[in-house]
Amino acid sequence: MTSELLHAKLKENFGFEKFRPNQETIITTVLSGQDTLAIMPTGGGKSICFQLPALVLPGITIVISPLIALMKDQVDSLKTNGIAACYINSSQTSEEQQYYIDNLRSNTFKLVYIAPESLSYLDNAFNELTISLIAIDEAHCISAWGHDFRPAYTNLGYLKNRFPSTPVLALTATADKATRTDITKQLNLKNPKTFVASFDRKNLSLEVRPALDRVKQIIDFVENKPNESGIIYCLSRKTTEELAEKLQKKGITAKAYHAGLDNKLRAKTQDEFINDDCQVVCATIAFGMGIDKSNVRWVIHYNLPKNIEGYYQEIGRAGRDGLPAETVLFESYADVIQLQKFASEGLNSDIQLAKLDRMKQYADALSCRRKILLSYFGELVKENCGNCDICKNPPTFFDGTILAQKALSAITRLQESEPLAVIVDFLRGSKNAYIYEKNYQELKTYGIGADISWYDWNQYLIQLINLGYCEIAFHQHNKILLTPFAKKVLFEGEKVKLTTVIKKVIDKNEIKQEKAKAVKNSLFETLRKLRHAIAQEEDVPAYVIFSDAALRQMEILRPMSDDEFLAVEGVGKAKLEKYGSEFINAIIQFHKNKSVVKKGKKESTYDKTLELFQNGLSIEEIAGQRNLGETTIVSHLAKLYVDGNDFDLSQFVSDEEIVAIEKAQIELENPTALRPYFEHFEEKMSYDKIRFGLAFLERKHQTIQ
Ligand code: ADP
Ligand code: ZN
């Protein structure tokens, strides 16, 4: 099949203009009948790799997927694109299952999604079905090496034996080599062609912040993003609940999600999130696996994740639609210690500790974070990414020896018995009760760092901890202890390099409100609401109707005809037919309303001017009464005249003058500004006359047309 034909299929059925990296080669390979292993990051676009071949191939494509919740979404998604698909899993009654199996026999469906545990339902039908392709999604579940082993997957190897000439396509987002080899072996793939797409997700911005005041930081962050869906990952169930409550108090729709909640409540929260009815989910890692929501606009890690694999998978849930999405990770020392404790007590503790260490190195990085992430997955990148906090604000180093000496000697004076906050208070010479109670104000070095802010001292001390000069004794009330290296700085003249502290700017409230208002009145918001209403009617997630990317394009392109609508990314034939007219109407209506609003606003101020004018007041008097400039009143009257209000213009401009202005208009080739006229008449005709003259001409031309 030629590349042109594949592209035509892509547009017609899925509405996309271009393939994402590796999609086309994977599809071509699958269509040639070859077993294939496709490794692509979350959001890389794995589904198209079997959905498009399914349309081209004569028989049925079986898709094995472990996630029952996801099947419905995928099938809904296919249906909105006009593709016949179904799923079979344990959520259905046996009558329903039988119904779908019968329909498979009569070749009604191109794709069937099935959970591995439910494959046996198909056993009897297998002989009568033409199976053209077997796709195994989340294929890493077959491997005990992977992080998500599913026993039901281990039986899947029989499929290749049962259908030796049917190509098998295994897909996963797990890159590690041991898992890859395991997949090939256990699925009995025959010399599979392997494709590894880049794990780079350029649209995800990367940022790490110190965890100081993180709740406030999070509230600020979310308030700045009205209506944008996001996930906040927390380490403990308790944190998810507390955080959700704090956000709710600020009027944000936020819900907690963790394994301890009952199934119904969890399913409800997930549904609300998917359907854009709940903006924020505060979740333990249990959330996100089973959802395919493409318009998650941001992901926050409230706590440090255990390892980079998990972190990357979690941030990967943002921005699947390819639009910019933000990720923020909060780093705290307390988390590191707690995670170290978990890791050292669990299985494979050495490996887990080493992984945690890599995670911490990432968080403490002073060079492009994306490079570090990608190199972890074996991808070497030369260029800095430009979309991480380090690239945007490269750290600057300075000689921090004196600062370090001050801090370390303060710790000595306090006899290594106080936590970080007290050390900072001591350095800054704070006059609080605790300091006085302990008589710390009497000690030498008290207040030697008064010139540096509280926040900055905090950060410098954390840097000193990271550099290994001191450490936190977590089991002894977090007091700060010196390490043997501190001596070198205090007594042996070792130089210390510190980095300048960059404080994240927090938006002012007014900016937030402005932003919220702009968002509320945008075309995007109008379209989003329409999408939401249709989604509810059809009982599918909103992003299944159109992705955020598609709505953004509609906002920019403002399509008002079928052809224009079809040019929007994500609009294929079926979606044009189903939703085109509703969306086009909404866009046209939005345009109309906008101009009415504009007019309405002007009318009210214009009406006042008109009323006073009709009451016989002069321009000067109206200006005085309305506290506006005379020029403004003149422009009001001119506009009122153009809009069809009748009053005697000759009191402002004579017929001869109008004739002269008309001539000038032709000579000057109809300039938009008044100044060229003014100069043309060598400053002898007033601006007011010119304005009224032009108003007269404009109205005349309108009537002629
Ligand atoms: P994965 O399963 O790899 O996480 P999906 O198959 O769910 O990814 O695709 C992620 C998102 O990208 C979906 O919203 C999908 O519609 C979109 N997508 C896939 N391929 C393309 C493409 N070629 N052009 C634009 N968007 C695409
Ligand atoms: Zn970078």
C-alpha cells in the first residue's frame, strides 16, 4: 500500500494529516504480514498502528488489552470515527458476549478488543473467523521483569501457534531490554521487527520546585489554569484526601483517588475526570493506568516518585494530544528519607535504592533535565531541550564559601541540635520566642546572615545538604548534623560553589481573574461546552468527540463550511458528518454574538451621547457632562450618523467641504487615518470636519451598496 493511500486513510478515518514518528513504518511492516514489536512512549500514538491496518485488512483484528475500562473508551472512539468495533470482557452479561461473538461471525466488526482472561469465549468461534491481525497492547504485562506483570498474559503465546500465519503486533511503552526479549520469547514472535520510537515528549515541560509551601504553590498553579484538567500524584492516601479538601475550599473541583476508596466512588471520580466534570484528581499511583484522556493539561508530583520509570510514565499522561502540557515535581528531603526507608525494607532493595538515587539526581540536576531523562532510557541527545526549568533559567554559580562557613558554623554553635528552620532563624537574627527561650541571641554568629532572605537561606542549606556538608537526622526531629566534610570548609579553606536561588514568580490575583475571564469568554470555551454536552448525550468521554488540539484549531481557523471544517486536525469523514453542522453553527453564532456584544457596549455609551445631543446640548456641553474629551463625542456622533441616526450634519460640515473631502479621499486612495486629510488641506480643515465629512461619505456608500 502506498504512502499516499495510507495518508488518505489516516485523514479519512482519523482526521489526522501526518503520521507520528514510526507509525507509518510500523503499519507498513504489519501489513506485510511480519511480526512486530513496537515500543513507543505513552501518548506516542500506538493505537493507530493496529487500528489503521484493521481497516485495510480483509478479516478481523483482535486487540488484547488488560484494561477493561480503556476498552470502552477505545471502542467509543472508533465508533465516533465511524469504525465498527466491539469489546468482549467480564463486564458484560453472557448474552451480550454471545451477541458480539455472533456478529463477529458475520463479519460486522473490524476490531474486537478482548481481555486476556476472556479470550476463551472466542475459542469456539475461532475456526469460523478470519483473523487478519493480533495486536497485544501493554505487552510488557507478559513479563515478570516488567513493572506490571499480569498472569493472564502468560498464556498468550498460544495465539501465534494457533494462527501461525497471522501477524502479531506487540505494543508497549516499556523500553528496558530484558522485558523486550521476554515479550518476543513468550509471545512466540517470529523474527519480529522491532521499532523503538523516541521517548522524547517535547510538548511536556519539565520543572522541579522545592517543596516549601507546596500547597500554596499548587493552589496558585491550578487557579491559573481554569478548566484545565490535571493530576496531582501523592505518596500517601491521606495526602490525596487532605490536598483535595484544601483545593475544594478554594472552589476548585478536586477529588481524591486511591486504592482504599470503594470501587464505585473510584469509578465515579474517574468518570467525572474523564468527562471534564472534575478538574483535578489527587491520586496515588493507582490512578491513570486505565485512562486514555488526551486532554490532561498538567501533572504535578506532590512527592518525589520512587523511580524515573514511574515518573516518566506518570508525566506522560499529560498532553497526549500533542498540545503543550506542564509538569511540576516538588522535591523535599523528608520524601527522600521516607522513600529510602520503603526501598530498603522492600524486595530487591539494592536495585530499588539505586533507582531512587537516580530519581534524586534528576531532581537535583543542574543541566537540561530532558537530556537526563532520555539518557536514562538509552537515548543520547546533543541539544538542550529549551523546555525544562534548567534550560529556561540556567543556574548561575557563585563563590558561596563565606555563606557556607556562616551556615556550618551556625550549626556548630547550635550544637547540631536544631532543625533547618531554627538554623535559618538563628542566621537571620530572628527575635522569636523559641530563640529567646533558648537564649540563642547570646551566641556568637547569631544574626550574621540577616541580609539574606528566609527562602534563600533555606535553599542554600538544602544545597549544602546535597553537596554533603551536612545532613538531616530524620529520626531525631530532623535536626541538622555536620558531616566530616564540613571541617574542610570550616578549617581547611575548601571553596564551595553554590547556585543562585531562583524564586518562581507567583501570579497576582488580578492577573488570575483576568485570565479566568478571558478563558470564560473564549471560543474555545464555547466549543468545549458544546463538546461536553454532546459527550453527555452520547455517554462517551469528551475527548472522544474531539481532542483539545482539534478545538484549538477550530478556535484559530474558525471553519464555517464543511471543507474548512474537514481541514481541522482530528476531523475525518465520520466526524464531519456527525458533528460538523453543530460546531460550525456554534462558531458562526459566536462570531455574531461577539459583534453584538461589541455593538451593545458601544451603543450604551453612544446612546447617552445621542440622548444629550437630541436634548440640544452642544458637543462641548456633552463632553463636560459626560466627563469625556470633545474628540470622543465627535467620534460618537460620527459613528451614530454612519449607523443611521438622523440629525443635521450641516451644522458641523458644509456641502462644499464634503465635496472637497470626497475628492481628497480619491486622491489619497482612501487612507484609514485622518492625518493625511489634515495635511492635504494644509491644516486648514479641522479634524472634526474631516471626521463628519467621512461619516457622511461612508453612509452614502453604504446606501449605494
Ligand atoms: P498511546 O497508546 O501510545 O499512549 P494513543 O494511541 O492513545 O497513544 O494516542 C495518543 C493521542 O494521540 C490520541 O489522542 C490520538 O488520537 C493522538 N494521535 C495518534 N496518532 C496521531 C497522529 N498521527 N496525529 C495526531 N494525533 C495523533
Ligand atoms: Zn532542558
